[in-house]
Amino acid sequence: MTKDYKIIFTSVGEIVSIPDSQDIYECLCKILAEKGYADLNKTGENNGLLAVSCVMPENTVLRPLFPLDFGKRKIESEGYPLLKKIKKIKYISTDLMPYISGNHFYENVLVNLSAGKWDVRNGILATTHGRVNFNLEEYITGVRVMENGVFVTKSRRLIKTNNSRFQIYIRTNISNIENLLSPGTRIDMGVYNVFELESVKEFYIVETKKGILISKYCPVDISKEIDIKNSYFKVGIRNGIKYIMEGSVLKPTRYFAGSIQENKRNKAKLNGKGYLLYI
């Protein structure tokens, strides 16, 4: 039986960047393989077993890729600071998700920012009194690295996470996933990219007519999998593999699925199984 789970994790020390969903997916596949499962990262073996979302701050969702439509409201010169705030939004607090489902999302954002009811902090749109534990600080430091057999010091951009909490969603039919990915399990992507799981809990998703795409999505036949005319999406490319980008707002059909793609020339794979958080 396929179920959805919400995973909360934190970084172990500084990080280089917020990890990509494919990197998380490959690390989870490695952890599961070490515990006796087949390597799900092989194109032909992940038959609906594991879909993984992108990484987001806890209790947030990606900013939807709607056009910046403010309805009949005109942005005068005094409103430019608010427009700058809106353009800085990367994530939206989940308690504001009901506003996303409407037809006037950015108009609502503008009105509530103007009234001081909402604010944008650290790239997150939230109510003025809402709290999201997410505060990243970038800095430059000297790091010892090996080059041609000799240690040298190089400047490197690192990020202090200040105990910020991250989340991903996974969809799987592995029944004991909560034990396999127990608290304390480490996702190790190398130096300055180590994370530790805090919790894995089942998450119930109620399906509606539209959803925000929270994973990279490689449709087999896009015309059959989504209602193109009533969806908003952008296309990206990773290692020569095209995909529909996270944050796209899609109206799925009953054939919505996606697929795992492979680029043999670049020796790259991409888990493009579509994952929607419905609005």
C-alpha cells in the first residue's frame, strides 16, 4: 500500500547549499540498499516504490509559479518596496495555502503585505505573527582541500543553518519505512553536506483538482497526464534531462505519474515521478 510521509531533518554543521531532490533521492536509495533493498536508483527497478519531493523549510510550500497578476490594482511608485518583497518570496507558510487555491493569489499577497498582516522573512511568506524556524547565514571561510596531492587553503561559501529545520515528502509502498529511516539516520552527501533525520511521520494528502508540484516531473505523455491549458509550468534541464520544474501548478488527470529518465551520454539519471501537494 502506497503512503505519504513527511520527513524532518537538520544539518550537521555548516552546509554548501540546500540539497537538490535528486541528491536526496540517491542518498535515500543508498541507505535503503544498505539495509537490504534493491538499488531503487536503477531506472528499471523503482516501479512506484519511492517518489521524493524537493527540500523545503519545515511547514512551508514552494512559491507557486503563477504569473504576477494583481488584478485591477496598479502598482504605483510607493508600492515598489512591496513588489520587491513579493519577488523575494521562495516559500509560503502552509497556513496560507488556502489563499493559493484562489484565482487572485498575488492580489491577496499585495493587500495583506500593505496592511501589515503578512510579511516576507528569509524568503518565506507568512503571517506577521507566524513563526517558521528557518534562518540561514552565508559566509566566506578558508577551507583546506587537496589539490595534486598537496593541501591548499581556498575560500569557500558556506551556510550556517542555525538549527533551521528542513522537510521533504516521500511516497512509497515500503511498509517499514519509518524504521528504516529512523531518527538519527544520516544523509551524507560529502564534506559540508551532512544531514540528520529528526522524524518520519505518515502524512495524509487530500486530492483536489490542482496541486503545487514539489518534485521534478518527467511526464511520459504530458498531454495525457495533465490538463495543459489549466496548468502553469516551467521546464528545466539537469544533466541533459528535461523536466517540469518544482513550483509549477498542475491540474492532473488520472494518468498523472511521471517517470525515471536516464541520459547515458552524461551517465545521469533523474527521478521524474510527479509529486503534488494539492491546493
